[in-house]
Amino acid sequence: GLGQKERAANAKWQAALKELRTQERNVGALEEEIEQRKEEEKMRSREMLEVERDADFARTERNSREKDYLAAKEAERDAFKPLNAATLTVEKIEDQIQNFEDNLYDLQERERQ
């Protein structure tokens, strides 16, 4: 059979092989963990991108709402311009009528005297 030396060498070799297998398993586990972390990181950065995209969208929406609002204010102002002008004209005419009536009244008063 095998001599003492061979048996010892074989035992050493078996032990070394067992150690190597353990190391391989450890490395494999680490690689898996690394892959998993990479995936999680990818997911996180994808979520970040989505959040940024949503924020951009919200900003764009707000800006466009603001533009719409300002345009509406402008339109409202423009719509009131002719109205204001017309109101002024009417007021002027009413003043003239009032003056005319006052003068007429004065004349009538004078005629009665």
C-alpha cells in the first residue's frame, strides 16, 4: 500500500484542495454580492433619473403655466384698454352733457328773471 509519506502528502493535498474550494465559494459569494450591489445601484440611478425627469417635467409645466398666466393677464389688460378708453369717452360726454344742461338751466333761469 501507500507509504506514510504518500499518505501525508495526499492528506496535505486534500486539505489544500478543500481550502481552495472554500476560497472559491467565498469568491463566488463575493462576486454575487458585487453583482447584486451593481444591480441595486443601477436601480437607484434609474430611480434618480426618473425623479430628475419628473422634476424637469414639473418645472417645465410650471413655466408653461406661468407663461399662460402672464399671457392671460396681458390679454385681460388689452381687453380692458378699449373698455377703459370707451369709459373715459362716455365720462367726457356725460360731463359735456352736464355742462350743457347747467348752461341751459342758467339761461332758463336768466330768462325767467
